[in-house]
Amino acid sequence: MDQQEQPAAPVKKSLFNIRQDHLSLLALIEENDGVLDDEMQAALQLSEEDFKEKAISYGFLIRKLDAESDTIAAEIKRLQGLKQRADNRAELFRKTLDEGMKQFGYDKIDSELLKISYRKSNPVELSETFLDDILQFTTVSMKIVEGMEDKAADAGINEDILQLLDLKPSASKTRVGDALKQGVKVPGASIVEKKNLQIR
């Protein structure tokens, strides 16, 4: 019986199930930051010769990379949790310092190593129902650009295809702010003045 046909003993993600040339190819791809040159692209392709053996090798290689991806994802999640906790603690101290500065009448504190001050900003604020309050009186739709009907038809795009797409309107705070500065009354929008605590 051919060696490939013999039942294999269970192996836990063993590198012995991956051909050495495939491991070398993976190392080259990683060294090249995932960019394939013509030689690597050719080596990556599977041929009919020894296809079953190569397919099994690829399968174990994919399983190995999936496991690495899961490990990285878990580490990212752990680091994101640490970052969130650090952000929360920093915000707690920033809020406490801000309240103290205002309570005792300080606009600025200087030392040889640290400067605490306020930076003024004028952000645009939108009400929570800003979009809904406007969209309830409107309809939003798409149409094929005038003059491009024939090209759209050649590409298989028609009004029925457009109906399959969801449009999600969003507000541009930049344009809203420009309108407010020009005196346009925009319901649910306003420019507010804020003093942001900064530490340098």
C-alpha cells in the first residue's frame, strides 16, 4: 500500500505534516511582508504531481496559520482591554483635575517638567435625533447618472439593481459648521465653546 494511503496517527498541529519546501515558502512570504514575486507565485501554485501530498501539507499549513491568527486575536483583545482600563483611569484623573482647576480658579499651572492648561475649541454638536428629525421628511434614492445609461446597461446595472443597495445618510459636521457660521439655522445643530484640559 502506498504510504500516502496509510491511516495517519493523530498529530496536534505538527510541523512534520507540512512539507519543508512549503515551510520555506511561508518564511519567504513573511520576510517579503506578504508581497509575492513571480518566483514565489509560481512556487505557491499546486500541480497535479503529488497533489494529494501537497494538499495535505497545505491543509496543515492553513491550520497552523489559523491557530497563529487566533492567538494574535486573543492578544489583541487582551491589549484592548488593558488600553480601555488605562483610558478609563486617565479620564477619571483628568476629570478630577479639571474640576479642581475650575473650583480653585486656575487656568494654567506651570512647572519645570509639566504644563497644565486649557485649550479652547468650538466643535459642532448635533442632537441625538439630528438625522431622524430631518430624514422623516425626506426620501433618499439613487439613479443612474444621466448620459451613462448605455454603459450601465452593458455592465448589467439597472434600476432593479439599485434597489438592492441600502443608502445610509450621514451628517458632515464640517459642512454643518460652515453653514452655521454663515448664519444658516440648522435644526438640532449648534457650535459650542469648550475648554479642553491639556497636559504637556
